[in-house]
Amino acid sequence: QVQLVESGGGLVQIGGSLRLSCLASDPLASTYTKGWFRQAPGKEREFVAGVGWSGELTHYADFVEGRFTISRDNAKNTVDLQMNSLKPEDTAVYSCAAGRASSTSTYYTRPWQYNYWGQGTQVTVSS
């Protein structure tokens, strides 16, 4: 069982930045594809960004518009999400996820494709 623990959420003003980090408990997770999702009150969970286990291939939701960057450090077993130019609509609980990958370039965009989830960290962007 892989445990994922997020950190780095908080309150930030419009246009500000936050860096989220997710630490996996099992070194085997370094071979899993990783992703970040978010869920705002009253809305469904949505994909934010994903990265293959090699770290070379990344994919972002359209709403990111170049503002976020996902990265991973397999030696540290972490995956980060750098978020810049934050908007009020980015307010949500952000969760990281890990999934068994079929190849080094695999990334997933659907929640059901992931095997493990963190508890989430709150990001609030104030106007």
C-alpha cells in the first residue's frame, strides 16, 4: 500500500504562487505515473497535470494555460506542482495520485486510472 502525503497548500492572493509537493511512502512509487487533481466545493474532481514515471512526458488540463508545472524527483519519491498566476477559480483541494504505468511515457487523466491517492491540501486564492 502506497501512502501519499501532500504539503504546500495555503492562502494566496490573486496572481500569487504556490508549490505543492507530494511524498510517497514506498520507493516502488518512483516507477508509477503521477498526477495532480483538484476538487472545488460542489464540483467533481478534475485532472490538473500528469507526468510519466521517467519525468520526461507531462500533460496539463486546458485551464492550466501554462501557469502550472509538474515535476518529479524519483530519488526523493516526490512529485511537485508549481502554480503561478493563481486565480480565484483555482481554489480547491488538490490531491496527488499514483498509478501503475504500462510504460515510462504513460500518463493518466482519469481518476479511476490511479491506484493511490493522498488526502489533499487546500489551496485558496483570495480576491
